[in-house]
Amino acid sequence: MGVCRRCGARLGAERFCTTCGAPAGPPPPVPPPSPAPLLSPARGVATAPAPPQQATVAAPAPRRPRSTALLVLAAALLLVLGAGGGFVLGRATDGSSALATPQQLAPSDGSAFTHYPRDLDLRWSPVAGAASYTVEVQFLNGSSSPVPDWRLEPADGITAGITSTSVRHTFGGSQPGRWRVTPVGPDGTAGPASPWWGFTFEL
């Protein structure tokens, strides 16, 4: 078998083309067969090849804060705030919280007096670290019902700068009164005041 080199006509055993007279040539090459499609084993349906799968990378788990680091940070913050607010390791540096509450000695709470002039010798125990003391004296204006109306003595209801642990006070009238004492630090900051102690003048 052959094919015409000029017109492409198929020839048998002829050496020349019966159509155009050109010499015969070898037959054209046969193309290779195409690959058969993939068949699904279940239904026999042709399927395309599966695309290659991409490897997935897991995201790293978030780190948890370390308790030790948090404790160190909290301690540093407390130290900074304490230094700015007048505290060093929980101790006051202004002298106020370091002072104790004074203990009154005389006259005792609830004392009644009938002498005149109405002089009172107010005494208390010393407080460590106190540079001076302030004494307040009040009188009861009117009755104690429904709400007691306590007022400062008009003359010397507040006596400040006392460097001893006693002071004399002359009470103004024949009526109930009360007094207390407050320690003061070297920088002028007042410490905790004592409770009020009452007394009465009946003359």
C-alpha cells in the first residue's frame, strides 16, 4: 500500500499515481491511541483524576502567660504605686499610719464635776513618733434629742502644738462636754484620734 506524494491519493501496488502520475510514497503514520478514561468502580462512569492534595499546617497553639511572670509584674507594680503614694513595702513614710492612737488617762469617761471655776486637767499617754498633740473640747448645745448638737468651745475648743501629754482647759458652762486628743507627726501629718470621752459640769 502507498500514497501519492503529490495529491495524496491512496494507491495499491502501483508505483505511480493513476490520478496525477506522480510516484507513490510510504503510507502516512498512524497516530498513537488516546488514553482510556478512568471508570468509577461503582457506576462505571468516567471520572477525572483527583487533584493532588495539599498538606495542611496546623496553627501553633497560643501561649499561656506564665504565673510566675504575672506575679513578678504585679509585685513590681505594687512597689511603683506604693513609692508614688508614700508607702514603702506597706509602711507609711509620712508618719500618719505609723502613729498609734493615744490612750486618754484623765478625766475618765463619764466624769461629773461640781467645782468652779470649771478647770479640767486633760491627760493622755505618750505616742511613739509624735512631735505634738491637738486637743479638741466640745460642749452639748441644748438637749441630746433627737440628734446631739456638739459644738466646739468658743474660746479654746481646739488647742494645737501641745508638746507635753497634758493640757488645762477651762470649760465654759454648766452642761455636758467631751474631749479627744490627736497625735501629730514631725511633718505635721495627723495620726488617728482617740475616741471621745464625756464629762459633765453641774455647777
